[in-house]
Amino acid sequence: MATTPKGKEDVRPAKRNGGMSLRETYKQLTRERLIDAALEIFDEIGFSNATIEQIANRAGTNRTTFYLHFKSKVDLASIVILRAEPDIQEVMLALNALVNPTWRDVRLWLNQWVALTRKQKVAFDVGSQLMTSADPDASASYLERGRRFASLLTNHLDRFEGKARKAAVTRYALLMMMTHQTVCNKEFRSCQFDDDEHLDLLADMLWTGLSMGIEARKAPARAKPPAPVKA
């Protein structure tokens, strides 16, 4: 076992919390404060209106420290959404369990989605704003997450192979993105939807999408442009 030579102090950071040094512990606490501050700011004024300075100030730190933990506001938003993913996965797996669903099955499942939207208000609202953001990283992050959740619908995807399966993943992702956006607009943006009517219409589209086959389509060949006319 290593010992400290006489006359010399052990300047190594003290260990705590399962082997973490005090410096590592402080860094982790700062990161958590930034995430908690983002949750508060996003809830108060929305992801799009929030600034890095506001989040850093609420966390009791500064912009420089923010960038030691996160690459961007989109990066931080992804962490906020990540906290909701276990709940989202649970509800998506409930949809996957509906192997040959009736329309009523899908409509009842939508009630679970609405309840989850209300429970995870901040994460769902942030995701909705990422979808419509002008930031290409934000929209790409949203689309990638949509495909990942759609991939959980294995009981439905197993009907397809190759290109048809890839098309099915995209189709289900788009259906879920539409469902997410519509429910968020109703819940958080005072859109005048009739609860039963708009959920019934969503159930129509989801049920049709889950029930119908997807034919792999070949892209039509592009005609060559005509040769330029010589003057």
C-alpha cells in the first residue's frame, strides 16, 4: 500500500461517494444544478425562448461553466428528454403489445399517451419545440429519437423485411411524431381541439398505420436533362 513520504502532504483529492473525488463530486453536482435549472426555465418560458445565460444564472454559475458540461442548449435539452425515456418506452411497449389491435384498443392506448404527456410536460414540450426548431441539430435529434422509439414496435415491424421494414420504421416514427405534436399543441398551446374528436382522428390514423401493409416502393428513374442547345 502506497504511503506518503515524511515531510510531504498528500495533495491527492479526498475520495467520497463510492470513490469520487471532491472535485468530481462538485462537477457532478454542478451538472445536476444546470439540468434542474433548465427544467425550471423550459417550464416557465419554453425551450425556444430560454438562453444559456438564463440557465447558468439560475444554476448559480456562468456561461463558461455551462460549456464544460454541455455542447449546446440542444445537448442539454436531450438530457432533459432522456429523463423521460423510461416512461416513454413503457407506453410504446404497451402499443407494441397490441399485436392485432382494434380501433378501440388504439383509442384507449392514446389515453395513456395523453396521461404521459401531462406527467412529462417539460420533456414533451421541449421535444415538440425541437421538432419545429430552425436549428438543424435540434430537428435531427428529434427525428433520430422518433425512429428509435418506433423501433420498439417489433411485433408490428416483424411483418416486414429489408427496405419494407426500414420504410415501416419511418412510417411509425412519423405517426408518433404527429401524435406527439398534436397532443402537445392541445395540452400546452391552447389549440382549440375537441378532446374526443381529435383523439378519435389520431386513433384512425394510428390504427390504419399499424394495420395496413407497407409496399416497398422503388424510386422512379430520373430522366436525364436535355442537352443544351448550341447557339
